[in-house]
Amino acid sequence: MANRNKKAETSLNQSEVIDYKRHYPLLAAGSLIYAFGLFLWGQTKKPYAYPEWPDYLMITFAVILGLGIVYSISKRNIMIKKYKNYHHIIYQEEIYDLTGIADYTDQSEDAVFNDIQELIKKGYFNFIRINPLTNTLDGAYIKAQKKKIKHGVIRCMGCGANNEVTENKITECEYCGRKLTLSEFKPEE
């Protein structure tokens, strides 16, 4: 079931990834409309030209339309880049807490929170929500993945203190700073 949710998450946003390439012609069209508006404005500055208010209206419309298209497409491309980045972190690197994601991206937790919240609102992440109490991501796929991760309490070989360790992560001992891994965990028989 978890695998199905991951596929559903990916398939829902596959069109967004494809749209990323489709935006370049729109970006070029917006730039051309803007350039056309600037060209018309330059034509009105010639000494023999006597523009009237409809000319200025058309020039203003072309400039605003061109800038609007360029702005909206650029903003959408930025959102798609953010989505790809966070999608990789969440689904490939399997980092589900905002602190870990912030460390991975070298951003503040607030910036990561705002980015992911915006991606959720825009519909990029349909099966994820942010749990503000634990500062982690929740969702069907994430819950299934978290169940697979092994946790254990091991005794530090340096100082003898008990430490909670997660599989595939190196954790420092809370007391002496020694590096601990779950592979050191040997259940007592």
C-alpha cells in the first residue's frame, strides 16, 4: 500500500514535471511581448511621431502583459524546482523531520516549513501534511516508511550510557560524544 501511495504521489505530479519544459515557449512569448511594448515606446519618442492615447494604452498593455507572463512562468518554474528538491529529500533520502530537511538544504526550519506548506497548498504534495507538534511530515507513505525503520537503545562502549539509535544513522553519545550505530546493537540472549 505504501508503494502504491508513492506511485500515486509521483503520478499526480508527473504533469508538473513535464510542464517545466513547456514553460520555455511561454517565457519566450512573454519576453517578446515585453520587447514589442518597449519597441513601440521607443517609436513614440521619435520627433516625427505624434502618438495618441490609444498608442500609449497599447504600449502599456504590451509591457504589463509581457512582464506578467514572464513573472508567472518564472515563479512556477521556481516552485517546480522546489518540488523536485523536496521530493528527492523526502522520498529518496527519506528525511521526514523539518530539522533534518533544513540541515540537508542549508536553510532555516521556518524557510523549509513555509516552502513545504506552500507546495502542499499548491497541490504538489497531496499525501503529505506537516505536524506542527512534532515538526515532522505525516502521510500514508511516510507512516509506512517510518514503521520499517529500526530503532534501538544501545549501551555506549565508551561511557556505558544508554542511547537511542536509528538504523542507517550515526548518532553521537549524549554524554561522551562517541559515534554510535545500530549495527553495534547486539540483543542480549
